[in-house]
Amino acid sequence: MSDAQQRIDDLVKNSEVLLFMKGNASFPMCGFSGRAIQILKACGVDPKQLRTVNVLEDDGIRRASRNTATGRPSRSCTSRASSSAAPTS
């Protein structure tokens, strides 16, 4: 497992709700990221539980989050409830 993959794994395991996005919750830097924040708020996610990772600030995480089949970024949001049910590779 690469360093970036290990950091992603640690972030997922140690966050109630985690969103990999462009920008942050206060300043989303693309429409998808802004919409994702709106949806999480509409679903009642407590802002104190929400952790965001700005993929534009961390090249390793940005590269590791790319879909290997398409080379395009994977848009990712996870919570402890969903990550426990997610398949492992």
C-alpha cells in the first residue's frame, strides 16, 4: 500500500463523515463539491462530524483517488456506516 493509500485508509477509519473534494466545506471549488456539501447538510450531517480533504492541496491523495480504469478522479464521500459495509480489496 502506498503512503497516500495508507493516509486515505487512516482518514476513512478515523472520520465520522469524510468528503474528498475540491476546496473545503466553507469554500467548495467546483459545482460537484458544492452540491455534495449541500446534500450532506440537507441530510442532517452535523458540521462537527464532517471532515473534508482538499484534493487540490495533496497531490498524493489526488492521484491515489483517481479511478484506475478511467484515469478520472473518483468522487468520494464516506461515513463510518457506509465504510463498514463497503467491499474491501
